[in-house]
Amino acid sequence: MKKETLQEFVKKMRKDTGLTQIELSEKAGVGLRFIRELEQGKPTLRMDKVNNVLILFGSELGPTDIDRSKLL
């Protein structure tokens, strides 16, 4: 089973709640550009801003287990 990526989760939750990117950015207190970068999978984003978005969906960033076979 494939794990859902952060970008997939945010985009799915935004669409499921009927929000546009503009509406999500306003509700989360972040810029529209940040939402676009988040949904496009930009590898470097501020964790506090990511959490501002995730909190709207009842989630937050946290450690997760990784597949160690992919490390080497």
C-alpha cells in the first residue's frame, strides 16, 4: 500500500472541503504561492506554515517510519 504524500493529502483535503487554493491560503494565514508550492511538492517549506495548513484539516507534521531498504 502506497503512503499518501503531504502534497497529495493537502490537495485531496482541500478539494474534499470545497476550498480553492485562495480560500485555503486565507484561512491558513499563508500566501497563495505557499499553497501552490505545497501542492506541487516543493522539497523545502517552512514547517510552521505547513502546520498552519494541516491544522485546518485536523492534522500536524510529525515523525513517521521510513522504509530502511531505500536508504542504501
